[in-house]
Amino acid sequence: MKKYLLALVLSCMFIGLSAQSNNTSVWKTLAKITYKKQYDELMGFKIDVPVFSAPIKALEGTEIIVKGYIIPVEGYKSHKEFIFSAFPYNMCFFCGGAGPETVMEVEAAEAIEYTAEQLTLKGTLYLNDSDINRMMYMIKNATLVKS
């Protein structure tokens, strides 16, 4: 009986650690991206177009849980649409040296109040490799995960 109880406890711990590691590895997976140069008719010059790796493509359309920071960006007026970053404001893609793979657009199911603290969101991931006016990663129907 003790062996079964120990096995059950260890299984639950492993599942919990596995889920926790999956949550923290989303940004690492999204970083596995390359770019190709492609001429853009509208811009009139070559631009970098994202080429998503197989692990990234596997996440498209699936529900993900991701930790990050809300980045206040003019033009995103509501608390339902905002930019989410793997890094705080002073280190993010817009202000620091991070790459475009470290940010995503968010469309939240309900308004999420701005905070400078790290948040955890859950939502469906979508990829964008064609609209240069949008981020390459988007999370839709996002909800705040209470910790």
C-alpha cells in the first residue's frame, strides 16, 4: 500500500513539474525562428519574413499558458488588446535589445488591468508571417491565470 501511495505522490509531482516546465518553455519555443528576405511590393524593398520552425507550428491554434509583461503601447487603447512581452518594459523588443520573437499581440476575452508585474495568460496562439502591420505571434481569447 505504501508503495502505491508513494508512486501516486511521485506521479503527481512529476505531472506538476512537467506542466510548470511547459509553461515556462513557451517563449523558448517561440524563439526557434529564422527569417528569409522577401521583396515587399508595398514597402518597395526586401523585408525579413518569419519562418516558423516545426515546434512553433505545432503550437498554432492550441491553447498555451505564457508568463510575461504588459507593454503600454500607444494605439492599443483598450485593456482587451495589448502587447505582451517575455521581458519587462525596459528590456522588451521596443525599448531594449530583445527580438520580435519576444512579444505578441493579445486579444483578451475580458479587460485585463495594466500592471508592471509579471502576469500569466492563457489563450489560443496564432502565427502571422504575412501581415507586416501585425506581430508574428498573437494570442486570442486570452484570460488572466490567477496564481
